[in-house]
Amino acid sequence: MKTEDITGGKGEKEYSDLTFHGLDLKSKTITARRFYSCVFRNCDLTGAALESCRFADCRFESCNLSLVKVQGSSFSETSFKDSKLTGVNWTEAAWPRVRLPGPISFESCVLSDCNFFGLCLKGSRITGCLAKEADFREADLSGSDFTRTDLSGSLFGKTDLSGADLAKARNYAIRLPDNRVKDARFSMPEAMSLLYCLDIKIV
């Protein structure tokens, strides 16, 4: 399928059970498109604007979505693998007020400088990712999986990490008094950083 098939024309269009391979959607505007059980593989969406689109049970594999704009778009049971999503402001997407029908997942992705502030992302998977200086403040990430993810410089404050799995996650700085961490899993030696955020002296 060609780029023009997605970006051209007015009104809503729906796509189901299709694979999009190698599309160049850089800086393109995609409006009111509905994608169900679709796969995007090796597609370039750098700086693209996804306006009021819907992605349900979709997969993005080896795609570049850096600086993509997600204004009013929704992502249900959508997964991203081996993809670059630097600088995406996820707060602009359309999120349900309750938990997602199916959690969003990121595997081996670059999520640096992404904004997840205040989002309800219970049970999400962010595994093996580089999430440098991402903003997770006030987000509900209870039950989420952060294993093997690099959280260098990422922000946590009033974040719900109850039951989250941060075993083998690294480079995080999480102040225990400022976040909910009941039943969260941490592993050594990275867990030592939790002590440095307390008002205690380690000798």
C-alpha cells in the first residue's frame, strides 16, 4: 500500500488485518484513520501528525516514530518493538478514564524524552527500553513491567508503581516517600539507589 492511500482523501477510513511495510510517512498528516489488527513494519513516521486516529490490536515493528504527534488518537492493545519514539508527548493522545482494554507495550524501544505525565497505564510493558529523561510523574503504572529498561534521568513523583516490576531496571532515581511502591519488585545492586533518596546516612 502506498503512502497516498493513507494520507489522501477526506473523512474516516478503516483498515483491518493489513501489513504496511516501508512506508515513508515522515512529517505527513494522517487524520481520522482507523487501524484494526494492522502491522507497521520498517515505516518512517518521524514528525508525522496522527490526528484523531485509532489503533486497536496493532503492532509497530522497527519503525521510527520520533516526535510523532498523537493529538486525539487512541492506542488499545498496541505494541511497539525495536522502534524509536523519542520525544513523543503521549498526554496528547485520547486515553480512557479507566484502564485500557488492553495494555500498551514497548519492547526494546527508545522512549527518551517522552511525556507520560498523569496517564493511566496500568499493566503496561516497557521492557528492554531506553527511557532517558522520560516523564512518569503522577502516572498510574501499577502492575507495569520495566525489566531491563534504562531509566536514566526519568522523572517519578506521585507515581503509582504498586506491584510494578523494576527488577533488572537500571539508573532510576525514585524517592520512596514521594511515590507508591507497595509490592513493587526491585533487584540489587540497582535497588541501593532507593536508599540514597532517603534522609539517612549509609556507612
